[in-house]
Amino acid sequence: RKMRKGYNAMNRKRLTQRFPFLLPMRQAQRKICFYAGMRFDGCCYAQTIGEKTLPYLLFETDCALYNHNTGFDMIYQENKVFNLKLAAKTLNGLLIKPGETFSFWRLVRHADKDTPYKDGLTVANGKLTTMSGGGMCQMSNLLFWVFLHTPLTIIQRSGHVVKEFPEPNSDEIKGVDATISEGWIDLKVRNDTDCTYQIWVTLDDEKIIGQVFADKQPQALYKIANGSIQYVRESGGIYEYAKVERMQVALGTGEIIDCKLLYTNKCKICYPLPESVDIQEANQ
């Protein structure tokens, strides 16, 4: 009886899964509470857009806009790029001053007020599907990767629970993504330093480019690496465990000042891994 009761609890569907017509009301409710919470949480949220670029470039990165391995029509990749351009307009030039907190949704929530988002790929109820505004996670992924290369304090970040398809570049650092869902999951960082930071996001025909600038010359830069990556078979699936480490490197000499483990990221892999990948059993 206990086993049957536990099984039923694990497989019980949420109310909105049983009655999908309730989902819009639930989403509206969550958003009201979500933004009301930020209004009264005592944080000073960054909202100033700088007219000029700050003088010191700390870090720059880019990634491919189009992923051809999704199994979906490429129109959804085109739509994603359209959505990313709308979001970028609300982020470009943003100043994160000392004591201020960056919130992804506080800045992007009205990006579609004049021009509606298009349908892009997103994960809903654990399944890859299409939805208005889909693909926005590529922006939060980029921003999180940029923030990891600064002294900004990560306040809120959630990795994707599942990977539906492999990254376009298999050599990329794993476990450094940041999923977002309006009303549920945000990306937040706080500036606990005496410097002001500024972010820029631009898109060309093939890439999305992220940059972070500062108003003071940095004394050190940061390097992110995977300490180890393991694949484990457990609970009927294969899970990736990726240790994410950050090294602080002295500017000029290249000397490693500090190295620490930031976190271990876990996600379920939903695509075939190469035969050369070692998959461990959970009981090992």
C-alpha cells in the first residue's frame, strides 16, 4: 500500500495539466505575485540605461543563433531570433550600479508591448514545445555566462532540468545555462562591489554577442571551467553532473589568485550520447 501510495503521488498530475484551460489564470496569478514580491523585497533594481559605453571591457562572448539539431522546423529558430532582438532592446546599455540588483524579468517583461513575440521553442511540463516568446533562454544563458566572468553575486539562477538536444559546440563548458520562466524562475545578480557594470547584447546574421564593461580598471579576470563531468544512469534516465569552477586570474601576470567550485549542475539527457561516453550506474 505504501509503495502504491508513493507511486501515485509521484505520478499525480498538476491541476493545470488535468484542466489546461486553467493555465492562463494560473500564469496571471503567478505573475502578479512574482512582481509584487520584487516590489516589496527591499532590493534596488537596476533600470538606468547608460548613453555611453563604460571604458573597460571585462568580458565578451558570442554563440550561434541557430541550432539545426532541434528536430523542429527552422521557422522556430527564426522566430527565436526575432524574440531575442526584442528583448535585447530592453537590456542594451543597462548600468548595474553598486548596491543594485539585476533582474531579467523586471527588464524584459514589457519587451513585447509594441511588437508581439513570435512562437519559439520552449519546455513546458517537461516537454519541448512551441510557445509565444519561446527561445528566450538563449538570452538568459548568455547573460549568466557573462555574469560568471564578473564579481557580481549570483542571487537566483536555475539550470535546465532536461537537455532535449546537444549544444551546437560540444566543447563548450557544461552546466552554465540559466533557464527563465515569467512568474516562476528569474535570473538575478547583485552588485556588492564599488564598481558600476554595464551590459550590451547585439545580434548579427549568425551570432548573439554579449559584453560587460566597468567604470574602473579590473585587477583580475575570471576563467570558468568544468572540474569534472559524469553521466549517471538513475531513475530510468541518464543524468549529467557537471562541476563548475571559477578561477580568478591576475591581470597582466596571468597568475591564478583563487579557484573554487561554484556548484554542481544536474540535468537529464534526452538525446543519444556518443558510444565513447562512459555512463555510470547510480549505485556505483
